[in-house]
Amino acid sequence: MRFITLLVPILLAIAIAACSGIETRPAPIDTFAAGDYKYYKWRSDPLPNPDNSKDPMYVMDPILRNAVDAELAEKGYVLDPGRAQFTVDYIFATGLRMGELSSEASNITPYPSVNPNRQINQAVVDNAYALGGVKETANIALQFNDSVTRKEVWHVIITKIVENVNKVDKTELRSSLKKGVKDALSNLPPAD
């Protein structure tokens, strides 16, 4: 019985982590792996924020840089601008993603609807509303370029559905970025 009470919270934590809504799309790693890189630098300077702006871009920049630096350091890469063999840069952009169409929607309208007294399964309708419609996404493309040739050697795109567009929760942002960067850089070979 004690084993089951210990197992339930662990399984619940795994299920919650799996439903985080973070998606990564890495490019093939062959070119980067062939470069035998160890040292890197950031291609651009951190964004200055003298007015303490709460704009998502200014809030995200130092958190993303710290997460990338920590993950690269864990893999053995060294942040050294003087000896950098590759550069790291990112592009941040918001996007829109179309939701899923309801299988219960008619061929006249793609939007889910409720028809009274038609034996509609309410759970199906609720899921259609939750999954349907346009969702805003936050997208970050991490790009690694060779320092000498200045050509891209690898990139990865991290996408997360934004739950509350009007509020930037710094704690949630830090957690999401840390998880997204860890997933994004998981295929990266360790430095020699």
C-alpha cells in the first residue's frame, strides 16, 4: 500500500510535465556535431532594460540567456567570447495556431455548437471549445552559427501556447523556458 501512495504523486507529476504545452523542433545535428565545437559566445548583447519594462521580450531575454548558458555548461560548452568557435542567437516571435476542428461540427460551419435535445455529449462539446479557435503561441528560434564562416550550423524552434496573453508571470516563464531549452538542447552532443 505504501508503494502505491508513493507512486501516485510521481505519476501525477510526470503527467503534468507531459502536458506542459511546450514543443521543440530541432534541425538535424550532423553539421554541428562535425564542427567539434567547445567554446561559444552570444552573437548579440543582452537587451538593455533601464526603464524596467514588463514587456515579454525584456522579461524573457535574461531568463532565456541564463537557461541556455546553464544547459550548454552542463553539456561541457564554455562561454568564452575570445575563443568562441560558434555563436548563439535567438529570435522571439509571437504566432497564431489554428485550433482543432470539432468532429461534431457540421459541414455548414466548422465551429462547435450545441443543439438542444439532440443527444449531444457535453464533454465532446466542452473539448471542442477548449481545443477549437485560434491560440497565441510564443516562439523562440535558437540559432547556432560558425564563428569563422558565419553560417548556420544548427537551429531549434521552441513553441509554447500562451495561456494568458495579457499577463507575464515571471515564475512560469522561467520554468517554461528552462524546460523548453532543456528539451531543445537534449540532442546536442556533449563538448569534448
